[in-house]
Amino acid sequence: MSDCGCDKARQDLEEYLRNEVCKTEHTEIREHLENCPSCRDEALVATTLTEVIARACKETAPEELRDQVFARLREVQAAQH
């Protein structure tokens, strides 16, 4: 029984989304995603998750919250010693 390409596409999905696969593999995976709704959905979820995480990493906590967190960390560290 031959695989329809899903196993290969899913195996290489992360590298594909980061443009870390060779041109031939990129074309093959892209064509597979265009023709396979299941893998396309998986790629969309992965892309969306990556974008959300990237946005979250760029955000900074308000100064007051940061001060509260650092104060609490100092309290915990002091209690441990």
C-alpha cells in the first residue's frame, strides 16, 4: 500500500513552514497541501500557532506587573535561603 504523501508532508511540515526544505521538497509539499484538505488544515493550525506565539513573544508586561512579579520572585528566593 502506497502512502498518498501525508506522512512525508507532516514529517517535514515544520521545516516547510520555516522555509528550511530544499526547493524540490518545498514544491512537493506545497502541491500536496493544495490537494489534501487534512494536511492543509494541519499546516494552517501550525502557521496560526506560530504567528500567535511570535506576537506574544514581542509583547511586554506592563511595568507594574513586572515589578510585582519580580518582587514575588525575590520573596520566594529569600524564603528558600
